[in-house]
Amino acid sequence: MVDSITTALGVGSGIDIKSLVDNLVNAQFSPKNALLDTREAALKAQISSAGELKSAISGFSNALATLARGGTLSTQPTSTDTSVVKASLMTGSSAAGLSATVEVRQIAGAQASNSNLVTDPSAQLGGGKLTLTFGKAEVANGQMTGFTAGSGTPVEITIDPAASKLSDIAAAINAKKAGVTASVVGDANGSRLVLKGATGESQAFTLTADTPDLAAV
């Protein structure tokens, strides 16, 4: 019996019993150890992802609180046509509880003016200096009843007596590129100098002359 056991275990045969036993143990537990290692790695990844998510939520919460304190998340005023009027809240203010509506009934139109009738558009009208002044106009029934000059510097336009036809005056005004467009419009009775300004409350204008000849136009 002893001989059969020792023979089975390889006693005296030179077989490394310890290595054999270790290999058998490793063969049995290696798959389980590998599975545990895989689960451990997955768990660590989940913990890391949870930490990143917590950090992101915390950052979002802080940003949201900042917006709420600054009033950005409050009700914002709106405009149906921002080219006409724009509405916004001042930093730190809130529109909560405020109910208001602004209705624009009329937009300031561009001013248009014309000179007296000149029967001969090729005639030299005389030299001098024209002064273009911008500001705000008071209008009643489509007519300017008052004018308040703005803070801008008036535009001076010098007219050469030898180049003072209506077309010359229009060209001199346009050359200044001051925001007023001049053109000559004619019919069977003669021609007129027509001036058109830009739109806006402060874009009304007056054109004055320092000589009687130009003033008569």
C-alpha cells in the first residue's frame, strides 16, 4: 500500500511535488482570481466616473447659483423687432413682478427737403458757404416747426461761383458724405435741389447759406 502511494506521488522518481501542488492550486484558482481582478477594475472605473459626475454636478450647481444671484435666470424683457427697439435688464436687476409693455406707434422717418424752383438748371447760382447742421426737429402736420441743434460740429460746404449750378451744389454736398444725400429733380417747370437725411430722432438737419444768392435757392 505504501509502495503504491509513493509510486503515485513519484517519491524517489525526481518529481518536484511542491511545484506540482502549486500548479494544481493555481490551475484551480487562477480563473477566479482573474474574474475578481476584472470586477475590481470595473468597480474602480465606476467609482471614478461617479466622482467625475459629482464634480460636474457641483460645478453646474455653482454656475446656476451664480446666474440666479445675478438675475440672468429671471424673466427677460423681449422685443418683437430689435431693429426698432431693444430691451435688456441691467446687471443684478430683476424683472420679477414687473408687467410693462412698450408700443412703438411711429418711427422717426428720414427728413426730406427741397429748394425753390430753378427754371434754368444750367444757370450759375452764385458762390458762398453752406452750413449743414444736425439735431432734433419739432414737426407738426408734416412741417418742421422747430429745430434744436445737436452737439456735433456743423458741416461747412464751400460753393465756387464758377461751379454753382444745382448739379454742382448737389455734388458738393454729397462729397462731404455727412449723412445727407442731394439730388436734382426736374420737371417741365424747372429743377429743384432735393435733400434726404438719415432716419433717427437726432438726424434732422438744416441747410443755411451765408450769401443772398445761395440763400435764395
